[in-house]
Amino acid sequence: MKRHLTHRNLVSVTLLFIMLLGAQSQVKTGIEVMADRGFEVLKGKRVGLVTNPTGVDGSLRSTIDILHANVKLTALFGPEHGVRGDFSAGDHVGDQVDAQTGIPVYSLYGSNRKPSRESLENVDVLVYDIQDIGVRSYTYISTMGLVMEAAAEMDKQVVVLDRPNPLGGIRVEGPLVEDGFHSFVSQYSIPYVYGLTCGELALMLNGEGMLEGGKQCKLHVIPMEGWHRGMTFEGTGLPWVPTSPHIPDYHTAYFYPATGIIGELDPNMIGIGYTLPFQLLATENIDALQLAHAMNSLQIEGVEFRPIWFKPYYMAKKGAALQGVQVYLSDPLRAPLTSIQFWFLQEAHKLDPAFDPFKGKEDRYRMFDMVCGSDHLRTSLMRNMNFEEMLEYWNRDTELFRERSTEYYLYK
């Protein structure tokens, strides 16, 4: 029997038909819609822009350069990787001056992750334009929320230029973050995959009092034109700019939630360091053919697995012979993405009871737990490596969150 998501048949035949029609359409992102409206919301105001290389229009023109040419752009704010993408993952990003515009750049991925009072002195409105991938642990939405908090504290307006969620606007997976496990990779109590665009999420954070202390900022979202909830990124007709070094194309955005959590224990195990980041599930000793058979025998909906042998080019297991499976998403809108990695742990352990990715990784437990939103999953897996027992827990909050978030939908 096929293993279905716990919520009811979210993608109907009608929705799939609409999705196929959408493949012929062209979506306009928030920056393009705002440009069509003559930047009216920013006229006469000193503008601070929170962005990175993904902030582009459909012709790949940077939002930095578009705003610099049309409004009074006075400050830039760079999250992880910097406003022009000249920093690697995890690098300390310091304040600097943008070489192309001469505008000061304030780092939001160093000692300050929230705009300081000093950096906002010359700003009336903060514009946010970053492509996200719809996953809680991806830090851009944490940056967005902290920007909203700073704006609320200093009575500044926030304008969010909306962009597609590459996972679509239907899928919700994973539990809410529990007390004691909030962090920059789980800033707010939302599921791991939350099924909202960044604009919709901003409205929810504001409307539900999720910002620190229940703060609310003066928020204005510029919606997209032409996007609908069942649309894949391919259907938007938009160019993909890598959101980070290991998300080089929109396909990889689907694989990030499918393997990224266990990658906190061993990045090489999920293809980081090889040419297929997030698309592999591998060990050193478990036979690839047997593992592929075991994973395919689960009949996980929308997913197929093939055996693979490879050697990572970098990171801890550089040059080591690994084998496992490559993940193929035959139906990415139906596949229960986040569960795939945990089924892998279960089946690999069945094949080799000595397989234990948690062994010797005590220094990674805290990060793993924060990404998951609690320590329940880890402690259960360490006890008997049986994901079947945790499936109900993993999806326990999805329907309630879906109902709660619906009122913030900007798109059908």
C-alpha cells in the first residue's frame, strides 16, 4: 500500500490540471509589481533594502540596482551570504559599502542579526526581497522576522516583496517548535515545511503576535501576479538564482527538506561534498542494492530510489567510498518530503543494526534538535530507530496550522 501524507489528498486532479496550465504562465514577483505601480509605496521615503543575490526581477536585474535608480535608497542589509552573495555559508559577514552603489551595507549575519537603531536612523521604510525555499530552518525567514521586530521597535514601515514558495502553497509537514528549542534555525513556532510565501508568512507573524513580545510592525506586502498555490517553480517562468551554494537550482529546493535534517549529523551522508547535494542518502558499509530495494519496498508516494556509489570531493569523508541511494521525486507535490530521511535511517538500521549516525555526534545533538523543533524525534530514533512510531508525532500539528494560516493566504 502506498504511504500517503497524513492530511487529505491535498493535490486534486483539478489542481494538477491547473498546475500544468500554469507551466505556460509568467509570474510577476513583488519587485516587478511594485515597479509597474511606479514605486508609489516608497515615494518620498528613505529606503533600506534587505536582500541578497536572489532579489532580482524576471530579467535578472538586481533589486538593489532597480531601487537605487528609482527611489531614495539609503541602506542595504545583508543576511547570510551577503547582499551580493560574496560570502560562503556560515561566514561572518561584516558591515561594508556596496561597491556598485556606494550605499552602506549592514550585516544581519554577524554580531547583529537584527537591524540596530544606528543602522535605521537614516531609514523610513525597510523593504524585504529574498527568495526563500519554504523550510523553517532556512535562515532567511528568521532574518525577515527580526527585521519586522526592529521595525516595530523603531516605528518603521516594512514592505515585503513577495516571491514564490518553490515547494508550493499546499504542503505542510513537521511539528511546531517547542519551548526551549527556538533558535535562528527555528525562530518561530511554525511547521518545518509551512506552505506559505514569505509575504503570507510575514502577515501571519504579525497577525498572530509571533514576533518577540507580541510586537506588530506597520506591514505592507506587495503580492505577486499570476501565482497560485499548486504551482511549481518551473511553472512560474522565473529564473532561479541559487539561494545558497548547495541550492544551485529549483529542483534542489525539494530535496533540502527531504534530507537536510539528518545532514546536520553528517553532510556527506546526504550528498554534500559531491555533485548531488541533498539528493543522496548513503553510508559507508550498507549495500546500495539492498538499501534501494528496502526503500522502494516502502512504496513511499511520489518517490523512487536507485543505488549509487560515490566518493565525496570535500568535507569530513572526502575520498571515502560511500554507497546508498539517489532520491528521485516522481511526484514532488505528493511526496512526503521530510519523512524520506527518517525512513532511510530506519531501513538502514534494519539492514545493519550497527548503523548509528548519532554515535559520536554528541556535539551535533543540540543543532539537530533545534532544526527538528524538539528532542523527541532524536531520542526516539536513538532508542530503536523506528520512524513508524514517530510518524503521528511528526505530523501532529499540520492540520491545525493549515487551518490557522489560511486566513493569511494571498493566493488561491
